[in-house]
Amino acid sequence: MNKNWISRLAGDIEAKYGKEARDRIFGDIDNIKSGKKSLSAWFENFTTGMDELNDTEFLQQMMTDRCPCGGDYEKDGKAMKELYDQSETLEEFVGSLAKWFHKKWKGREDKMELHGNILYMIKVPGGSKTTGSCGKGCHCSLAKFAEKTVSPIFCYCCTIGHTGRPFQAAFGNDIKMEFIESIICGGEACTMAVHLPEKGE
């Protein structure tokens, strides 16, 4: 578990809502235990606490901006833009993108579906054995311990944040992206939609 990442989130909450809210939502970060039971309880308190702030837009943006998963988004975005420029149609681009993506992320079985100019990025359930009842199949090392469904706020980290940043690097920050569903929110997979620029525009 990345406690530095959690500390940065806690700092964002404290800056806007004060230390009391920070402590209520995050508790003693240094003493968070790594066992399934304790992580499940901590995660439930964390997600419930964020929901109680009733500040969806701020929290979604916070999770998007603070994604800890790493990656060279600028480099990936450049590669994606080159594939786009070399393609005559969006269908050709998505085909090339899928090949590039699966070569880069060997072992991941992500799917891509194009409907018009909307690309659905679908992360299928993973195979982790140590999970909570609602986290089964979740790729996140923290959220996989979820025992109860949560709001979509937390999942903006992986979808719009980690998966979406290369698209922003490729096509600009104004590109429209949408969270669709996630496993820990009761969905069958973790899915986001990217509104690609039409070819010829």
C-alpha cells in the first residue's frame, strides 16, 4: 500500500476541509495495517468519509490528479498521437492502439470498443485471490479489499487518471472522458469512455 499517496490525498482534504475532516477520513496513516480485514475496514471508512463531504466534483478531480500508478504519460500520449495521425479512420486507429497497448502492457486483457467516435476502454477483472467480496477482480491493490460497493469517486484514480492521462497528452486536456462503471461500484468491469476527435477535423 502506497502510504505516501494516501498522505497526499489527506493533505488535499485537510487543505480544503481542515484537520478534523482529514483525521476522520484517513485516521493514523502511519499505523494502517496491511491485512485484508484491517484494509477493508480502513477503505470503507475512507470512501464513506469522502462521500459524506458531498463534494463530488472536487473529489473526482483530486483522485484523477493524484493517481499513484506511474507511467510516462507524455511519451505514451505522443505514441498514441502518432498512431492517430498515421490512421485514415478511427477504426484503424483503435486497431493500432489495441496492438500497441497490449504490447506495452503484456499480460493485461484490456478491451477496446469503438462506437462512433466514442472509445470504451474496458479493464476486465483481474485474478487476485486476496480480495473482499466486492473487490474481487479489482486491479487496485487497495480497493480490491472492498467488502461493500462504493461511489465512483475512488475509481476516477484508475480510469480518468491513469488510463485517461495519455489521451489528454495526445489530444489535449479538453478531450472529453467519462467514468462508466467499475467492479467496486457493482459493475462487471472497469470502464471509461473517451470521445476521440473525428478524423478530418
